[in-house]
Amino acid sequence: MLEKKDFKKQSQKVIDWIDSFYKELKSLPVKSQVKPKEIYNLIPSEIPTEGESLDVILKDTTDIILPGITHWQHPNFHAYFPANSSIESLFAEMITTALGAQCMIWETSPAAAELEERMMEWMRDAMGLPSSWEGVIQDTASTATLCAIISARERTTNFTSNEEGVPPNLRIYCSTQTHSSIEKGVVIAGIGRKNLIKIGVDEQQRLSPTLLKEQIEKDIENQLKPCCVIVALGTTSTVAIDELTEISSICQQHNIWLHIDAAYAGTALFLPEYRWMMDGGEQADSFVFNPHKWLFTNFDCTAYYVKDATHLIKTFEILPEYLKTKTRGLVNDYRDWGVPLGRRFRALKLWFVMRSYGLKGIQQKLRKHIELNKYLSDKIKKHPKLELVQEPFLNFTCLRYIGDNNQTLDMLNQNNEHIIEVINKSGKAFLSHTVVNGKYVIRVVIGQTYVEQEDVEDLYACLIEHLPNN
Ligand SMILES: *Cc1c(COP(=O)(O)O)cnc(C)c1O
């Protein structure tokens, strides 16, 4: 058991551990290679009776835990979307943990509430989002989208669902490409999976405004109640950007809540050259993006914005006697802005990152990732046995092996699946896949904070090395 007086001396060991982890990271397998229950079986079945030393615990962290970690901070982690981190974010988390504040209301740490308010303004303004929007930090985009769906439900039912239960005729719309968190949110909100209508997409995997309009009109005719439309700026499968102008005007015409899920690609709004993604989105009711994906701020940290915070607060407000305060109404009590009562002090890491990088530093880093992606996709484009399945966008490339062009779709699909499998097994890189129009394709996202060109060269070499018959 450590005492406070031991802190300085003992902490050096932890810092050294992290330092050597950072130094060795590139040589570790990106995707953990362990078998199910391998780690579990290495951990004693009972709590130790006597306390153990930090040295022993750190050694076991190296020997037992590290092999079971998939290294999201490895520069050749290219699967899913990144969850990147930075030294600044790590330092802030250390201080957050030292402070150990539980930030449910303003009084339980005024600095946490007020820094959060400022950080949400900094990001809103740096991203060119409407200046009247207000924001709150949530744990994940899934939770933020759940909040959007529940707020939409309350607004559509004149705030009666919280009291009386959910009417059975509410309808939620999204495209066939939107994230699974929407279906989960609809289910949790009590709206029912059958009332989530997935609208078809165009060639570029974008929600079709025409099909949406038809569906909404048909539903209204059938006495159903359109409640919320959820669009994606950057779908999970192929980073498709739903076109907002027409969808937004349909929503306004029928007074439907419009929620924008920009979980991953939203970060690109820090770059003026990508602001077009939000064209038509100014009238949206809510918007979510994840600094914990591509803004060098470690998981978890989600930014949720709303056009009118009163809807959010009216939906989630609670006021038991023991939480009544004199400052109510003068300050933001964020427990009323989401699901949990207790809240972590997440604004501090955003503050550390945004101050240390500055807007310029953030933009440089994002542009660097985008350029590295272009560098990779140019190489792929030139390779006779590979093809780009769609134009590379942001730091995302979607490709597949085509061989000599004489194989059936099934054979190619199997080949591509096999390529990913062997690369992931090699430990050199971690890739994931998606299916686009029946084609099994390889997704590559280049988004680890400290990724360099040589890492991308390593990835390309690894890819070529693992092509069939090569
Ligand atoms: C990652 C992602 C989510 C889910 O994010 P969490 O923060 O893990 O809940 C939702 N939507 C999109 C488009 C995403 O890319």
C-alpha cells in the first residue's frame, strides 16, 4: 500500500514504464495475438491477502497485460476509426485523477463546469458551427445520440412521454449506412426498433433526400409521427457525407428533430477547406463529434452540441431535495444535460491539448494525416493488383486487391478477407474491413497522433508483401 509521501519516488517508476512503452511501441504487435481466456488464466483467482509492491505490479503489467493490449496508439493502427491520444492528454488525465473531482453540478467543482463551457465554445467557434449552439461533454457519441433521440421524443410529444410513456407511433429515420448506436438509442428510448426506418442511399452511400421525403409523407398519411432524422457526416463504413441542405429543409417543414452524427469526420471542420460538409446543417437541432477519435484527446471525450439547450434540460432535469442549490439557473449544472448524474472532469484534457497545439498545430496535424493518406492512396492507385474502391477522403482509404482481373467476385472477396487476416496476424499493422456494393474491401485510416511517412511506407510494404502469389 502506498502512502502520499511515497508519491514522488514511486511515480518515477510509472513514468519510466510509460517512457519505455512509448519507445517499444512500434515493435509490439498492433493487434493483440492472445487466445481467449489466456490473460484470464494468468490472473490469480483470488484477491491477494497481503499487499504487493508497485515493482511487482508493474512487472506483471508488462508481462501479463501488455500482450493482451491491442495498440490503438501504434502508428500502424489503421482499423475502425482511431482513438488517438497525446502526451498533453495523458498529463491532463493524471491531474484530473489527482484532483479526483466528481463534476455533477457547478458547485461540485465550478472550474470543471466553467472550463467545459469554454472548451465547448472554443471548439464550436474553431469549427465554424453556429455561434448560438451550446455544448456539453459526454462519454461517447452513442450516449449523445441517445440524448438527441430522447430529446426529440420529448419535443415531438410536447414533453409528455417522460410522464406518460412513449406513444407507439413515433418514427425515426436514418440511412442504411448509419451507425449501430442509432438503433441502440431508438431501442433504449422506448420508440421501438420497428419505428426506425432506414432510408436508401445513393452511389456515394449518402442518404437519399427523395426517398426520405417520400417515406415521411407516407408515414404522415398513415397517422404516424415523424420525430427525428439522423444524418451522418462520415459514415462508419466509408466516411460518406450526407448532403444536409435538402434534408434540413424537409425536417424544418415537418418540425422534425435533425441530429447530425459527425462522430469521426466532425474533427475535419477544424479545417476551413472541409466546412462545406456542414452546408445546410446550420438549422440542425443537435450535433455530435468525438474529440476522442481524431483530436489527440484520449478516450473518452465526446462533444455534443444543441441548438436549444432548454429542450435538453427539460428532458433530463432532475431535482431531488439534496441537489438543490442557490446557484441554480445562474450556471450550468451538467447533470441535467445528459444521462449520468456523476461526471468526470473531461474538459481539462481538451484544455491541455488545445492550448499546447493551438489551432494552427491542430490544423497542421490533421492536414499531415490527410497528406499521408494521399501518399498511400497514390501508391495504391499505381499498383496493378490493387484498386481504390472510392476516392480517398480525409485520412481514409478504401481499397481492395483485384489480382489480374480474372477472378470472380467471391474469389476476390475471399482474397481480400485473407489479406486482412494475415496482416493482422503478422502484428505489423491492424486493418479492418467493410462491404461496399457486395465487395469486401480493406479500410485504412491514418490517424494515430504521431504517425509519420515511414510508418505509412511500412504499411504499404506490409500490404504488398501479403498479397496473394507474391
Ligand atoms: C465511432 C462512431 C460512433 C460511436 O462512437 P462512440 O463514441 O464509441 O459511441 C457513432 N457514429 C459514428 C459515425 C462513428 O464513427
